[in-house]
Amino acid sequence: MTNDQGRMALKMPPTKPKLKPVKPKLRGDDAGRWAAAFVDYLRSECHLADNTVVAYQRDVRRFQQWLSSAGKQILGLNIRDLSDFVAWLHAEELAPASIARHIVTLRMFFRYLQLEGILRDNLAELLGSQKLWERVPVVLSPQMVARFLEAPRPYDAFWRRDRAMLELLYATGCRASELSNLRMQDIHLADGFCMCQGKGGKQRLVPLGRAAREAVLEYIENERSNLAAHAPSPPEWLLLSRRGRRLRREAIWELVKRYAARVGAPPSISPHTLRHSFATHVLAGGADLRQVQEMLGHASIQTTQVYTHVDQSRLKKVHRQFHPRA
């Protein structure tokens, strides 16, 4: 091949891969089998985290529920039908974040059906997503956080564990699943940090404050060994259940709800509320946005920027300090 021929070859656009021919119309519970195959595809070929796969599986099941109630089949859907599906999600009173995830799931599911030759076009790509960054997260005041962290009392069955759990949620900004998977070897109390395993298996180092270190140390020295004694083999997890097993994220949610009710916090409080409060209070204290992004484990700083809209007091302080006519 000559040099001119080589340059011409480089300029030629890449050939577009051909989709498989459209298969016959789905019948009966074929849609359910394709949904199961899609979930298996996410787990085995896309290697998504277990919690992510479970969320997508739940979204696809809700889509199947809507198909059944509306008497629709996948191959006969048009953009109006998909808009009706989104309206149905709103009628079910799902949170905007959940609706947005359903739309993403639907796009992925339809793309998978394209790859398998079931669909020719992905109409779900035409659906618009919610602007999640415009939603302001619920944040507790520092005073409410202080009351919340002291909610576990000695009359509670495992109050040292629960207090360590709440302190860690607020001190690190960890997600409930990250805290559930925290191992003993991830905690470095003498050095004042812990190693969190985030989404996609990404690890990040998060500092631990004095109060969190003291709560964790008291739990390890006075309570954890009793819980670990119920396990068939020495457990590696930091937070243990009454049977010596890993404290599951569902249990963490339930405990947070219980202690929130005890101190009079809003019923919408969740482990993520402490994560939001952590980020907002750290920013209010003067932390750089990039530092907060790193501690939260956000892939994009745009996700972290939502917290700049939460703390109005910091903006007012900056305005008073630097504006010449404040």
C-alpha cells in the first residue's frame, strides 16, 4: 500500500456494525425471560456492582408491571407509550432520583434488546431525564446531628455498635453499603483514617475525627468481641449483627430510622442524610470542593456541586467578607 492509499484509508469513516435482524414478536412471558437475560448481562459482562444490578433489576420489574397493567408489548411501544410509563412512575409517587434511574435503566434495557436483534430503534433515548442537580438534599443542622449521634443509649442492646455506626456515617460521609462492607483492616484509628470501598470497587481514604475514633474504639474493646463470638469463624467486618455476621445495609437503614424517630428528626431521614450533612458541613467549614469530591468518592465534581446550593450561610459570609459594599 502506498503512502497516499494509507492516508485515504485513515480518512475513511469506520464501518457501522450491523444489528442482527429483528426477531419475531415476543409472546407470553418472553419479555420476562429477556429481562432476566438483561440482568445476567449486567452482572456477568458489564461487571456492575451487586447493588447496582439489584436496582436495575427492580426497575425492569416495575417496567414489566406497567406493561402488564397497560396491556402493552415491548415491540409495539412508541414514544407516547414510554411517556405514559414515566407519567405512571410519577403517579406511583417515586422520588425524582428513582424516576431518573428508571429512565436510564430503560435505555440500557432497550440497547441490550438492540444488540440481541429484538429491537431496531431505541425509543427510550428520546426520554428526557430529571435535572437531579437542581434538587436540594435534606441536611440536618449541626445541633440535630449532635443529638442524633447521642441517640443510642446504654439501655439499647448494642448501643456502642450503633453509636460507632452513626459516628462513622457522619464522620466519613460513607454510603450505607460502604459502611456495611468496612473491614477491621480498613480502620486505622492510630493514624486517624479509614479506607472505604466505593462504587466500582474504587477505594478512597477518608479521615476520622476524634469523636468517631473514640466511638469505634469503645465498640471494639467492649462489644464487638461478644458479637463476634456468635459467628462460626472470626468475622472480618467491623460492624457485626447479633449473630456475628456483617451488619447489612438494610439493618443500618432501620437503625438510622429508629434513632431519628427517637430524637424527633424528620421521618425522611436515612443514612444518606448523614452523608449530605457531612458534605454540607465540611464545605461550610471552608473545605475545597475538590477535597469534598474526593472524600465522597464522586466520579464527577458536578455531583458534588449540589452541596454548594445547600449552605446559604457560607455564601452570605463570603459576600460580607469580600464584597466592598456588603
